[in-house]
Amino acid sequence: QVQPVESGGGLVQAGGSLRLSCAVSGSIFIDTMGWYRQVPGKQRELVAIITRDGSTDYEDFVKGRFTISRDNAKNTVALQMNSLKPEDTGVYYCKATMMGPPFLVYWGQGTQVTVSS
């Protein structure tokens, strides 16, 4: 049973930092890992992704502020979030895509991040 589990969310003031972590149990065949977020009334959106070889990609609204990293030996992915803004508030989800085909996808349960102004 593959299960990503997020941790590290919380309440922080604008300008502050948080570090999210995600540990994926049950599989060693993970290809791409990513962080997504969702705010009420909006669709879940991509924040950042990282491939198995360490290549990264960020959405424009977090470039220069967030850093994604992973540890393949531990099947973990982290998101360091700096210079947080109130609009970064939302539920952050970890996504793990397995090697494939069939490229199965697993989501974590989400962790709440709240940035106060």
C-alpha cells in the first residue's frame, strides 16, 4: 500500500517560513514527486515538482521563494517555503507518481498552511 503522508503545515505570519515534508511508504519505484495546493472554491494547482534525477520546476507564483527537494533513499520530498504571503494559504498536497507504465499516482491527505497578514 503506497501512502504519502505530509507534515509541517501550520500558522505563520506573512514574511515567515515553513517547511513541509512528505514521506511515501510502500514503494521504492517513485518517479516524479510534487507539491500541489488548493484553496476553497478553487481547483488544486501545481506548486513545484521534482524528478527522480533532481530536475525541478516551479510555478511562477513561488519562484524564488519556495524550494523543493527529495531524498530518494528515504522516499521523501520536502518543500521549503520562505517569504510566505497570505495568498499562499491553502491545503498543500504531496503527489507521488510511480515509475511505469502504468505511472500510478498517489496523493497524501494534505496539510493546512495558513499565512496571516
